[in-house]
Amino acid sequence: MTSGVYMDAVAEVARVAGDIAKRYYGGNPETRTKSDGSPVSVADVNAERAARDWIELRFPEDGILGEELPSVREGAARRWILDPIDGTYTFLQSVPLWGTLVAVAEGESVIAGAAYFPALDEIIVAAPGEGCWWNGSRSAVSTVAELAQARLVTTDARFLRDEARRERWTRLQDSARTMRTWGDCYGYLLVATGRADIMVDDVISDWDGAAFMPIITEAGGTFTDWRGRATPFGGDAIATNAKLGTIVRDILAPEGVLATAGRAP
């Protein structure tokens, strides 16, 4: 089955799940705290359940990995990776920058990804070799080449995990033209559509990053972890336009561990 077929499918699943979530948006849905301290609402669970029902009906042999419900068919050749509401804090605060993320992967390779922003009526979808499409039009990263002119986005600028990492982040932040937060999934959309130049996350899960691997790369940018590896499964993420990739990763990567295979030219 071609990546183009899966590109259409991830877009449809994202809309199905995102529209379910939107029904609860601004309505103070029932919420509990997960074991990791993050919130999950009835909207998250019901949106993911709707996505899974859609997939089970049409791709019954594929595996499914989601944030809120147990994995199924973990040994399948292809797996769907779901985040029904990326930015649950944002969602619960009635800030519209949350999204629904859907990807399909074969092993470590993501063959299609979609990010849908129901409160803003924006959707972006991509697959390797098929381009990146934002609301039906071809999307491209910016051409900003100097860090002093770059627009930098992150989800949380505190970077609490590691003091050395925080120091490297501060150096990047101080070098950029502007820095903004409320990133989450919307920050990656901004990079893919040329409205920001760099998006950095200190911590991500597989379902946070998978959809954006083809989205950023097909838009002409680079997506790696902090070590420079071209993967959404490294536990952290850096997305940039092509011109700033090496500059940003040289600042953020731990000393002596930058993987040259993941670096932008």
C-alpha cells in the first residue's frame, strides 16, 4: 500500500478524532491526573477511541500505539501512532493551539503524518515523496539563514531535566531574534509553514513527534533529536528550516555526540 494512501488515511483519522475532541473544548470536561502528573480528560479518551474504531474497521492488521489506551498488535509490520489531544493543558485552558496527531510507521520509518488543529481549522499532512500540504496547499519552511533573525519556539522554556542542557538552550535563546512558548504541536506547524524557524522540545513521547517527521522534512526542513539523529523516537526534538539546522544542533547537542547523519547540510 502506497504512502499516498496512508497520507489520505492519517488526515481523515486526525479529523475524526479531532472533531470528537472539539465537542468538549471550552466545556470543562471531566479530567484526572495520570501517574506521570499530566492531565487526561474524557475528551482525550473518547477522541482516541474514535480514531481506533476507524482504524480497526479499515486497517485491521495494523498495530496501534496511543497515548491514552493500551497498544494493540505490537508486532505488526505497520503501526498507527496517536495523540488525540497534543497540548492537553492548552486544551483545558481553552487556548486554541492544541492538535490531534496521527502517524503511521513501518519500523522506525514514518510513512505518513497528519496534525489537525480543530479550534483553528488548520490541518497539515505529509508523506515521504508526496510533499507537505497545509489546508490543501503546498507548505514550505522559511529561508531564514541567520540565527540572529530566527524565530524560536518551545513548549516550556524552563528545561528542568539537565542543567547543562538548560545552559545550551539559554545560549540558543539569547542568540535568536525572538522566542515564544505555547509550542506543543503548534510550534512544529509554525516551522513547517514558514511562520517560525526553530522548534525545540526537551521531552517528547513517540506520539508527540512521529507525525511531524514527514511534515517537517517534506516541507524542506530537518527533524532530529538533540543528538542529531533523524528520528522522532529519541525522547526530545529539534525542528528547523534547512538553513539553520546545523547551527542549532551544534549549540544544543551534548559535547562530542552529534550524529552527522542527522545534520542539515
